[in-house]
Amino acid sequence: MRGLVLKNIGDIDVADLPEPELSDGEVEVTVRACGICGSDIPRTYDTGAHIMPLVIGHEFSGVTADGRRVGVFPLIPCEKCEMCRAGHFELCRHYDYLGSRCDGGFAEKVAVPEKNLIDLPDEVNFEQAAMLEPMAVAVHAMRRAFAVYGDDLPESAAVIGTGTIGHLVRMFLEDAGVTEVSQPDTRREDVPEHACDMVFECVGKSETYEAALRMARPLGVVMLVGNPHSDMTAKREDYWQILRQELTVLGTWNSTFPDDWKYAIERVAAGRIHPEGLITHRFGLSGIKSGFEMMRDKSEKYIKVMCTMSS
């Protein structure tokens, strides 16, 4: 079979590979679609993966040998640690991860624990299903923020960040019925102070974190979603914002499986959420390296870059 292999930092190409060997509890998934995550770019060109060579890619969908159409939760929990025993598999202390710690989705076939599969209704296509992972991340952030308000739905929210996660957070907030949802470009717009009940920071930079704190209303919620690009700093006046406005500052990582995934699937199947509208570029497996280079060099405007496999 063929797969996109990260051999070393910056050394990535499509190559011939042996068919995946299945361990106990694993099934073979024939991949139909796999998206490039923003985290795949530094993993490929700057930091490397936990092990190399490695088939990268953790946002994918496909078909099992017995014909099931499935989405794939990429985090493989140990199921033994304290967090796993409490049902918080996303917070596992000893997890494996498809596409960063073991072979992932940019290949014709991949071995996946059967427990990590979720069945797709007929209304959800493979490209939509390949976006379930970022959709579930957005859902998880939204639901954690909502939990602060209990039964009272907040009226206003701002989403900082115009990447895939930022757009998905906005989609789900609007679908959930938040009255006013804005998505300001903090690079070009003045940030209105104390304007929103909730602010979702989906970039991961000190400047956008500071903007989020300024935008939150007294007793508001700031949800940190974006992976940090570098060291984060907190200025004295920003710390005062948290204290004097009595803000709730939360962090989120990954998603709860299968709850957040089912929430996303139901809304896509009902036609309420359209993640495929964020796909700006499509490549076959043989050309997907060009998508990585485009994202690295920012040579074109993009949101979601998708690899579609032939059936």
C-alpha cells in the first residue's frame, strides 16, 4: 500500500509500505478522507513526531473490512490510569495517538482499535466524517463553557481565530442558539472591552489571549482552545482583568469520546452543521505533500486541506 511517511524533520514523502499488522482489538480501516491539521505542520517541519518514521494524520474516516462506514477517534487511552478509570479518556496519562505516536490516516489502510470507531449515518459523507475530530474539539470547548452557566444559555460570544477550529466553534455556538456570535480579526480590529459573556481563544498567542481577557464581560468565561505557538506570558494588567472582572478562565484539550462525537454527528446528519464548507483545497494521496508545503509556506489562503482517497 501507499502512505505519506514522515522519515525525519522536514523529510516527508509518499512511499510504499507494508499492509498494517493488526493487534488484538484492532481492525483494518481503508481510509477514504484525511484532513491536514494545523498541528501537522510544526510536527512535520519543526519538532518532528514522537517516533519516526511515521505515517502522520489523525483526522480521518474510512471503511472497515466488513463494510462499516466509520469515523476515528485518534487518541488511544491506556484505560488504566486515574483519568481513564473516571471516564475522561481525553485526559489519559499514558495515551497513544494515531498520526503522532503511531501510524495514522495519510495511508490507504490503517490499524485502529475497534473501540475508537464510531459508525456514520448515511447522511454523513467521508469528508464530513474526516472533520469529526476538529468538530468534537469545538463541541467540547463549547460545552465546557456552557457548563459554567448551568441552565442559562449565555447571550453573546466571541471567537478569536479564523482557522478550522475557530470557524467550527462559531458554527456550533450559532446552532446552539447563542444570540450574538462574533468572530473579530484581532490583527485588524480594535477589541471591544467587556463585550461578551464568553470568549473562545482559538489561536494560541499571548496577544490573542490578552484580547480575550479584555473582551470578556464581568463574571464572563474565557475558554482557551488554541495550541500555544510559543511561550505564553501574562502581563500584570491582564492578571488584574481576571481578578477584577472575576473571570472564569478554562482550558480545553481534545474531546470526550463518544459523547462530543455523537453530538457533532447528529448535527451534521440533520443538516445543521456544514463542515465541508471549510474545505478550501483537495488533493489525492499522491499530491498531498503539496498541501503540506502550501500550509507551511502560506503560499495560498486556506482553511481545511483535505486528502481524498479513491474508493
